[in-house]
Amino acid sequence: MTISRNGSRPTAKAPPEHFTGSVRVEILFQAKPPARAGAAYVTFEPCARSDWHTHPGDVVTVGPNEKHWHGATPTTAMTHIAIQESLDGKAVEWLEKVTDEQYSGSSRNLVDR
């Protein structure tokens, strides 16, 4: 058993080549073979978002290989716990950037609901 106390795990800025805005990642655990699952807290500050991407493994709320992105609203931060499975050592397939138009349209739709 491994215990990592709150505040003992490093937090890193998400790489700008796959994220827009201020995004922080705190790795909760990484898989050690033969396990394939890892997890992280990912926090998006207002207006921040990921690029479009897919995942090769089983995902609770997003189906395998379903194209999607994550992000905060223009005024509210968002944190999610990403638990994902790796397939052949890869947990994500990064795609194109989410455009400002796509982001604005999604944010407006969320507010209108």
C-alpha cells in the first residue's frame, strides 16, 4: 500500500501544446505494469480548456475513442478527476485545438440551459 498525503504530490502546469489558458495537473497515481490505469486532478481556471482528444481505454463518462474536450466557463474554474486506462503505454490521443468559436458556442449553450 502506498499513501500519498494531501499536499505531498507535485502540481504542474499543463503543457501549452495541448491546453489553452491556465491548467494545473496533480498526478494522483500512475499505473505500474501490469496495471494500466492512472489518475490526476486537472484544474482549469476560467476560460481554460484542453485540445480535442480521445482515450484508448474504458472511460466512465466518455466512451473509448470518443472525441471530446474539457474546460471551465468564462467565469468559473472547473476541476475533474481524470481516471484513464493506458493501451500500449498511451492514455490519450491529442487532436486539434478547440477554437475560440467552439469554446464560445459551448459556453453559451451551457449558460442557456
